[in-house]
Amino acid sequence: MNVNRKLSLKSLFIPVLLIIALVGCSSNQTANEPASNTTATNSSTTTDTTAAAPAETTEYPIVIKHALGEAVIENKPERIVTIQWANHDVALALGVVPVGFSAANFGVQDDSGLLPWTAEKLRELGATDPNVFQDTDGLDFEAISDANPDVILAAYSGITQEDYDTLTQIAPVVAYPNAPWATTWREQVILNATGMGMKAEGEQLIKDTEDMVKEKLSQYPQIEGKKVVWVNFSAKDMSQLHIYTPVDSRVSFLYELGMEYPASVTQQITDPSSYSLKLSAENAGALNDADLIVGYGNDELYQAIKADPLLGKIPAVARGSVAFIDSDTPLVAAGTPNPLSIAYTIDEYLKLIGAAADKVQ
């Protein structure tokens, strides 16, 4: 182990806890975030990091300022490691196979830790045995260090300052721009692509994705201008509602699809940097101006909400203008979008939202 690049095992095992559980219908905010943790499965990868088209005009060093400090990248990174949610999908979309990345912790249909769009792109790039960090219990600093990264991408993540300080002893770290779990998909692309020395390619990826979304949206004119709220209900506790705010990537993508939050909800937000808001059922009237509701759930949950004496009075609930994403499908993991997940799920997602919008009178 090179002492100039890696931590000793003793120094690596610093207690880290990211309490970010599987997405479900719970009203607990943190439990609804994409977790990215790390107790690693250190399988080897048959394809080392390979860039699609080198950006020869990139000048070094690259300095990327973010919420936890700044990443200084002296040379073109050859070995890319990504941690937490979906940052590896950005690298893959740019034609680069990370030498290590975190497993997806929900929406996965098998024990691979790979969502279908990730697995599809890995096959396309010829990577048959990726190094996937099985990191449910916290970042596995040893596995990250063993991957010998030139840069660690975490633009969409919830890493703490303590995590960051430890990771920077391994390699430069590209963290989120403002707050945990509040990075838009465009910011995720630009930050990660810049950290890879591929900013121009990242900008082109954004344009291509925007063009594709625009073309798909043209088939759903009923969505345009609708007022929407992302609400997570819990059948076990109807007294609390868990709402994602406009800074959350799920909601910012709804805005991109032509919708907006009603003022009755945005007025409830006291911390403009927070991605979540808790609302008591007694104040559910704030949702009365919503044309439709998006959230995680299924028909069983919808029927329970509709029968509730308070929540059942919400107009969108009463008329069925609810687009629930079932946690048993990969679509549940596409709510936090990136170019790969958008391309893979956009048809299904727009069909679901469009059906809810059709019921608005």
C-alpha cells in the first residue's frame, strides 16, 4: 500500500454512520433517501477505466469547489471511483467504467447491486465483473482505498464532513455543491464530468438528455402547467406526511417536466436548503391546490389514504390524481434521475404521471 496515496487499515476504520434506509412509504425523511453505504464486495473488473473521447483542451490542475471543501485534480484521472447514489451512472454514460462504485440499495431486482440501466451500460462497455461496494452499513474506506482511485466522485451523496476528511486522504473528492442529497441531475453530470476531466463531454450529455426528454414530453401535453407535490404517505402512521421540497432532485425533475409546486406548499418551507418537509395530517389542506400527487406506494396504500377521514379529503386523492411508484419496480430508483435512468424509464414515468393528470378536471 502506497503511503502517499492510501490510509492504513487502522486509520481507515473511522466510525461512519449514514442512516439512510430503503425508500418506502414511511414518513421518516432520512429513510426515504437513496442510501449509499459501503461494506464492499471487492470483485475485480475486467475493464479498467476508459474514457470515451479525451478532452484534449482540459487544463490542469482542475479545482472544483463544493459544500465540503474543494477538489484539486492535478492530472487527467485514469482510475475513477464513485460512492453513494448513481454517480457511477454518470461515468458510465460518459463511456468510463469506474474501478469501484457503490451498490444501488433499492429498486434492484437481484443481489447484483445493479439497477437495469447500470447493468445494461456495463454490458455495452464490456465490463463483466465490476467492483461493486456492498456498503449498506457505511462507507468502506478500505475497499475504496484498495481500488486505488485518482478521484472519488460523490456529487450526489450525503457524505458528512468526517467522511469527506477521511476520503481526501485517499484521493481528491468531488462532493455535492450545496447540501446533502440536493444535487440536480445536471449538477451531478457537470461536477462528476469535470472531476473526470470531461466537462465538455458532460455538457453534451446534458444537451442530448434534454433533447430526448423534450421529445418524449411532446406526447403528454396534459402534464404541462399542472401543480404537483411529491408526498410520501405511511399506512402505519397517517398523522404525518413527508414531502420532498423543490431543491430535491426528484422534485426539480418534475419542474423540468413542466409542473410546479402550489404556493400553499412552498409557503410551509422554513429551510430553503432542506430537501424535505414534514406536515401533519391536520394541515393536509395545504395539498388542496395540488392537481396531482406523486410518491412512493401502491394501490393498497392509495386505498388506505382515500379511506382516511383527513387525507381522503385532499382533492387529488379523492379523484385519483395520484401517481404512486411501486417500490417493487426499478422505477422506484428513477425518481432521483441521471442520464442513464432517465433514458431507461422516461416512457414509463411519463405514462404514470400522464394518467394521473388525465383525471384532473
